[in-house]
Amino acid sequence: MSKTDNVPLLAVRSIIGGILMGLANLVPGISGGTMLLAAGIYPRFINAIAEVTTLRLRVASIAVLGSVVGAASVAILLFAGVVKELVVDHRWIMYSLFIGLSLGGIPIVWKMVKPARASTWSGVLAGFFMMALLAYSQQRQASADASSSGIIMLFLAGVAGASAMILPGVSGGYLLLVLGQYIPILSAVDTFKLALKGGEVSKAIQIALQVGIPVGLGVVVGVVSVSNLLRLLLKKFQKATLGVLIGLLLGSVMGLWPFQVGVVPAIGDVVRGETMTKASIAQLEPEDYPTQYFTPATAQIGGSIGGIVLGFFITFAISRIGGNDKT
């Protein structure tokens, strides 16, 4: 970190970046790493993680890391319920926005990769293919047994969320959606918050033990491993690695086809590993309804295009905040 750094400005950028990263991790389609780039603190955050995990405990690095993580945690706690409700109730609108937000990160990563080489384009294809496989698994998730929201899946969800804190272009929310853990985790966060407000300490502790600890452990493992791996790959294979990030960005929109809606299951359908009866359907929350594609009206197509354009503009505009910062 430079001796000429303006510490108050760095603190403000770290907090802004942390808030944006927290919100990004709630939204399928937008990357927390991209938001750190937008706030102009991405390289400092990566260096801070590397220094802290190698026990180089400098005050500046601890301050950056603490500000980002603290602000992100507060944003997730405060807005998890709101974002979940928007996704459940206005899916096609939100997914259109998510697509634009995701695509808006491409110019940011492309700026880092220029001039592109053959290895860059190979990386783009590899990243795109990886996301295509994830999108395929997401489509199968609707009919799969989703009762696997246990410790292992929650741990993997934490690792996925952590990867988005580090990798520009990779959306933690999207990976959670693919893993089938997006709604369960956001619901748990919202329930935890309501339990604390209502003084239900035992319920809050139960949620923390069942969800918070496995997800938290996954986040720690993911942040430490992914950040150090990324620094190594960027050092040895920079062009190819950045190409993979661009491919991940491009491919991420494949699983976010906006024109789908939650539908009430029929008796005999299998939802979350349970065969539906009249009683179980009545108890099922809208957020757990299976989704199906629908043919959009002309107005919906226009609205979707508008949402995509708006999302792209938001991400690209935010990137101007840290436009002078070098990666």
C-alpha cells in the first residue's frame, strides 16, 4: 500500500466497496469482486487478504479488510429479506436487471486484459463452458431433490459466495442459485434478523448453528484459498486467467433467462424431495414454488431489454468511482 494513500478516502472507499459487495452477493448476476473494482479498492483488498493470511498483520491491511467485511456483513443482514422478496415476486424484472448488471462487468475486466492474446480467448471459451454447465445444472435443479441443503451444501455455498468476493465477474448469488441454496440462505438470514428483533435468542442461536457456521466456514476457506490462488494465477498466467473471468461473466447470463415464474405445484409433484399433498401445498411458501418458463408479452420483452440496459449502466457507472485506481 502506498505511503501517499489518503487514509480517510481509503476508509470511505472500503466501506462503500463492502456495502456494494454485500448487496452483490445477494443478487444473482452481479459480482462482489466487480463492485470492489468499482470502488477502486480491489487490488488493496486482495493484498490485504494475502498479507493477513500469511500473518503480515499491518494496520492498513487489517483496516481495509475489516471495513470491507464489516460493511458487507451489515448490508447482507439488512437487505437479505428485501432482495429475496423482489426475486420471488418480480422474478422476470429482477433477472433482467441481473443480466445487465453482470454484463456491465465485462468492460471492467476487459480493461485489465488488454491487449488480448490467444490464451485469453482460450480462457474465455473455458469460462463460458463452465458457466454453461452450471446453467444446465440449474435447469435440472427444479426437478432434483433439493433436500441437500445440509452442512456440506451450505459449506459449498459459503465457498461459492467467497469466490465472488475475490473474482471480478463471478456472481456469488448466481452460484448460490445454481446450487439451490440462494433462497434458503437468504431466508435464514432474514429469519435470524427477525428472531433477534423479537428477542427469540434460542431461535437465533439455532439458525446460527445450522446455517451460519457451515456457511461462515465455507466463506473463510473460500476467501483464503481463492484469493491466494488468484494471485498466483494472475502472476503466472494473467491473460488466460482474465480470459476465464470474462468467459464466466458472459456465461453467467445463460442461467438467468428472465421469463420464468413460480407456480403452485400440483398434488403428486416432488418439491424439495417431498411428494406434494393438499396439506403440504398449503404450507409451502411462494419462495419454494418450482419455476417454469412462459411466453412473454411484447411489453414484457421491452421491459426486460430496459432492465438489462439499466443494469449494464449501473455497473458501468459505478466502475467510474474507482476509475483511476490501478489493478
